[in-house]
Amino acid sequence: MNIQQLRVFAVAAQCKSLTEAAEALGIKQPTVRFHLKKLETALGVELFYKQPRHFRLTEAGNALLPYARRVSTLLTEAGQIMEEFRHGGRGTLKIGVSYTPATYFLPPLSRRIPGGVPACPADFDRSHNHRLSRWLPLAL
């Protein structure tokens, strides 16, 4: 069993037709059939009752469907998060501040930054100037 087979299964179960599933997935009908057959073989059970033009899920297919949908949803969400990282919209903003400016300037600044960039939380580190200066080459 693999991820692609589960995705094809979830879409095919929703469409109840190989042709419609193929159209929804943007692949050919024989490819849909191939993935479904491989999934049934891997699991050792039949997932569909085949009927002319349509099919319906067996008891095993009905049991597998919520898991296939969850896997598909999780993969979609993971892809979206990685897309945010690729475009710089995710991560933690690290700000190093020496003690004196941290005492006077940091409180108002720290209240404004996270609200302006909700997907990018800010992490403030107060330290001595000599320690902060060692971080600069790492940040560039």
C-alpha cells in the first residue's frame, strides 16, 4: 500500500466511477484501475463491488475510506506548509538585542511584530553585545 494508491482510492470512492475518478485526478482510467488493483492486492481484500459503469464500496472499502481521506488531507496540508516555507511565509524571526535596548525598546516592539506577521513568530534573545556579534556571521 502506498500514498498514491490511497489517494486514488479516496477519489474513486467519492466518484463511484473509474472514468470520473480519472478525470478528477487528471490521469487515465487504466492508471486508476491499476492503482486500485495494486491496493486490493497489497491489502488482500476487495474494496469495490464492480458493476457496469459504476461500483460501490465493500465493507472493507468502507472501513478503509476514512483513513485514506485522512492521509490525503494530511499530505495536502503538509504540501501547503512546505509551500509557505518555500516562499518565506513560515519560520521564526530571531532577533538578538543587547540588555539596554531590550529594556527600553523591546516591549513596544515585541507587541507589534507577531501581530503583523502571524505565520512568523518572533523570538527575542537578550544578551551581551559580544555574544550577539558572534551570531551575525551565522545570520548572513
